[in-house]
Amino acid sequence: MKKLISFILILIFISFICFNLLTLTTGLKFIIVLIFIFLSLSLFYLFKTTLEQVKRLKNNQKELQSALNEKLKELKKLTRAIESSPVSIVITDKRGNIEYVNPKFSQITGYLKEEAIGQNPRILQTGKTDRAVYNDMWKTISQKKEWQGELLNRTKYGDEYWEDARISPILDEDGDVTHYVAVKEDITLKKRNREQMLYLARHDALTSLINRQYFLELLKSSIKKPIALLYIDLDGFKGVNDNLGHNCGDLLLVQVAKRLKDLLRANDVLARLGGDEFVLMIRSGVSKEGVEVVAQKIIDEMAKEFTLGGNKVKISASIGIAFSKEEQDPKELLICADEAMYEAKNGGKNRFQISNK
């Protein structure tokens, strides 16, 4: 702008000189011609440099426009990636109020984008996630670190779901937190499958009682306190299998398991060790008299008639009882109960025997 004004002033000055040149003397005319030539050259140089600067500005503008177009392409690509993400993405301000959610969030939670914006993520809470989890989350992200954990949340319609959440702070150029971004994956099915696999690994497929391996784990963790084991073997089970078939034998085991479960107290643990052998661990109120009462109840319950399809059968039970000793090996305790059970069976069956070891 300044150069344009200078250019106009020079033109005005030259026009004035040309107008008055005819009235001047020869010497003065020569000086004025020299001045005129100098000004003309200056004007040419000014014009040339102005054109060069305009050209450079246009080139710079093209470069800036090209860079801007590239940034816009990257921004569009990032936006499409977030909008198409297979996991939900939530951006909140530093107070935790929602400013953005992607379509996957709406698909999982049922909340439309317009319904979620301005809300706090607390709208998803079920109240079943331990408060310590949230305390740890806020402590971590307040320290400008990433937090990762599992949350049990609830959809707009009340359905519960599990999600694996990763929450990170967004910092400005000064390192201050301006927003938080949460990337969350629905792991309900994964968690259900994992729990189902764990259940199958720990339970007997036929009776749904815990199996031998898991029982030994529980026995190991329980033996630090006084406990009692009742090792139960069915008398006459082989005859049912041989005479009525394995289907009836399986049905009998299921009914036996149900009757035994009906006798359990809150802290008792019942397991099927295999075949027709069961074991009951009593972990509270352990006394000789109390355990004998439980053993007699089991014997009385097993002596009652069973209906297997169209067949009615009667069996009995032999029970070995072993009480834990201080610092006793869990497997040794189980062996003592097993040996006592064989003593009961050899002593006439349909009875219990306390181990003397």
C-alpha cells in the first residue's frame, strides 16, 4: 500500500515537471532532465520490485492454501475415522461434561448425540462399580496420566453392559488439561464368555457342582481355619448303572446333588470329585457334634427313595469325616476323609466314620 502511494506521488511530480519544463533555461533544463531520468529509473525499480513481491505473495498464498488443504484432508480423515470407529469415543471438558460422542456411543448406550452433549458420563453409571474404581480413575487422570479399567454401565433403556475404558487428558501448549477423551469398548460378550469358560473349568458338567480341581483350591485357602470334610460315597450306585443303564445313573447323580445342596448352609462347600463320590467342606461352626448331625442328615436323605423315569430305586451313603489339624496339608486331610469313608463302607455301609488320624 505504501509503495502504491509513493508511485502515485512520483507520477504527480513528473507531470508537474513536464508542465513547467518549457519555461526554464537550458542549464536548468539539463538538471531537471537528469532528475527526471533518475526518477524514471526509480519508478521502474519500484514497479519491478512491486511485481516481484506480488508474485512472491501469490506463490506464498498457493503454498499456504496447499498446506491448508492438506490439513483439511487430514482433519476430514480423522473425523471419518472417529465417526466410523468400532469403539465408542467420548470427549468431555475438564469438568467432565460431554462435548462430543461418536455414533458407536449412541449405538451402545441408546443416547443420541443431542441427548448426551452437556450431560455428565454419570448418566451411564449403575451404582454397582466399586467407588474405589472411580476414585482411582480421577486420581490418575488428574495427574495427567492415562487410566484404564472395566466399568459396569447401563444404557438409556436400563440394560447393563461391561466396557473396557481408557481415559486420557488433552493438554494445551502450556501443559494444562483442557479436555478428556475416553475410548471405550463393549466387552459384555467377552466377559460373559470368559466367565462361562471359567465356570466350565471349575464345575462338574453333569451336576453343576464344583469339581475336584476347584475344590482343592478352595480347600487350600480354607484350611488355615478349623474345617471338617465329609467324604460321601453312594452305596448301590453301580447296581443302578448296571441294571438301568448310564442314563439312569446320571439322573441319580443329579438328584443326589440336588438333595445334598438342599442341606447346605451359607459357608458350606459341596463338590463332586468324580463317579459317585462327593465331598462336603464345613467351614463354620465346626464341632464334632454338629458335624455328626450333618452326616446323619445326609445318610437319612440318601436313604429316601429316588424316582428315575419310571423306576424307583433305593441307595444309601457311606461317609468319612476328617477334622483339620494345624498346618495340615489339604490333600492329606482329603485322604484321611477318604480312608474314613472306606472304614464306614467296610463297617456295613449306610453310616459315617470319623478319622482317627
